[in-house]
Amino acid sequence: MAQILNTTGVAEFVFWFSLAAVFYAYFGYPVLLYLLSGLMRKRIYVEKRDYTPAVSLLIPVHNEESVIERKLRNTLEIDYPPDRLEVVIISDGSTDRTKEIVERNLSGNMRFLELPMRSGKAAALNYGLKSATGEIVVFSDSSIMLDKNAIKSIVLKFQDPSVGCVSGEDHIDEPGGEGLYGRYELFLRNLESRVHSIVGASGSFYAERRDVCEPFREGLAPDFLSVLNIVGKGYRAITEPAAFGTMTSVKSAKDEFRRKARTLVRGMAALFGNARLMNPLRTGVFSLELLSHKVARWLVPFFMVSLLVSNAFLLRSLPYSTFFALQASFYALAGLAIFRIGGLHERTLGRVPLYFTTVNAAILYAWFLYATGIRMEIWNPSKRQA
């Protein structure tokens, strides 16, 4: 009897600790940010609404024949003084028709650079940076179609000398899955921006002061590394919701798993290579943001496992058995959705469990890759739905 009570006590402790950890990562942290934003909101000083510094727009590409022509046409529609905007497309050893399509569509303020062989996204960005002449450098993937006022909007807050990096928003207009997760991330970033700095920019669309740009390193997530470098130099990295673009979701759960795993292992390498920024005595509230948004989130899959296992030892109690049934149903819906049973992969009821489970499975896999020293040096642009 004493052993049963002891086992139950341990299981209850693990259950509630795991539940609290998952709850904090996804719900408690946003509430804390909201409260902090009311107590210590940091303002941005913008004097002119017609601020148009010289801008270099860098677009790294690799085998993007399916989307690059649309991206170039979208770029030509951007409303910004032509003599203040240069567009640099950098091909990272493309072997498809990307080069042919780009050269056919080049206009006056566009330049095409080409790495002779596959060298990675960092090498492509660094090649573009060397030739960038703008005061502000804007990074944009080919998969995102920018609003015509996106560049005007993203440069405005650089009038504040404390701002070193501004993230735009990538909108995915879909009800569940990546679209819902993306809206949650944008909500968090905007709260973080009010308090101090975001902890990661939108990889598909963000901007940085040219004079503080450091060379990118292969194997480290560029958008995350840019923010860490900026904050490490004493600047702020913030958001601008008026600067946005639209994109579609990744084609399948399998592609999303690969994309997440690649992004996460590169993010882990970037964060643990800059571990000093998690010291609260050095970076204050930014360390709280890093630990909560990144580390706590990356630990969630471990707590999901401990929550399920500890719950299995508590089935004699009705509340615990009910919660176990809810967990089992959640994972069952994810399983049905991944096998496209009952059309659940197209419904929010299935898309949300599938995306959440896929993301956390990718985090576990990324931990394995990082712990065993495996790095993903070469990028593969995500293939998104047409």
C-alpha cells in the first residue's frame, strides 16, 4: 500500500509539473508578456512618415523556378523610390531554370549574382551583403509576396537610433496548422517588441542596419542569429505589423517536419553559441524572453511525454482518467489527419493536432541531431503550396 501511495505521489508531481511547463510555454508566457508590456512598454520614435533611406533588398534563391518569376513581378510592384532601392538576387548554385528566368526579368534596379556551386544560404547572403550599398538591408525569401508598401513600412522605425533590426510579418491565410501557429507567433513577437526585443525575426522578411550586419555563419539560423547579434551590440530588434507579405503553407506534414527540424537545429546552434545572452545580469528582460520563447518551448515535447506517462499511472481517478482520454483523443486525431482519414487533414479539428504533434516531434528530432553533433549546413528552400 505504501509503495502504491509513493508511486501515485511521484506520478502526481510529474503530472502537474509537466502540465505547468507546457502551459507556461504556450499560455503563461504570453500572459506574462502582456502584463510586462503594460508596466515597461518601450516606445519607438518615428519623426517622418515619408522616410526613405537607401535600401538593398537581398533575395537568396536555390532552384526556385516554380516561384521566382512571380516573386520578381511582385518586387517590381513595390512602392519605393527606384533610385533608393536596389534588388539583388543571389543564386546558390541553382541547377534548374532559375537563372534563365531571373535574367529574362531583370529590370533597371535589379542585379543577379551567382555562386558557381552550392555553398549554403549563409554564403549566398554574405555574397549579396558584400555588394549591398543600401543603408538598410532587407532580406526576403522568394516564397513570400510582399505588400506594395512593405519596404516603406519596414524602414520607418530605423529612425529610432536604438533600433537595429525590424521584422516584417509573414501571413499564411489558412484556418489551422501553420497558419494558426504563425498568427500565434506574430502575436508573441508584437508583445516582445513592446517590452524590449523580439527573439527571432521572420526568416522570410526582415531588415537590418547595414553597418551592424555581421557575416552569416553556415549552420546557424540567419534570422535568429541577426537578432542575437543586434541585441548583443545593445540595439533592439522589433516588429512592424504594417510591413507584411503573404505566403502559403508547406505542402505536407512530412515537409513541415523536415523544415522545422532544420530550422530548430540551426536555431539551437545559434542560441547555445550565444549563451551569454541568456544571462539576466547581462541582458535583463531579453534573457527572460529567450528562456521562455525558445528554451521553454524546445523542452515542451519532453514534458508532453512525461505528462502522458505520468497520467497513465493515475487512471484510478476520474479527473485524471478524463484528462488521459483527452490526450489520447488529441494524438488519435493527429494520427487520423496524417493518414488523411475522414478528410481530417483539411479540417481544423485535425490540422491543429497534426501540426502541434509534428512540430514537437521535429523538436525532439532536432535535439537528437544537435546532441549527436549533426548539423544541417546546406539549406533547402521549403516547397510551399501553389
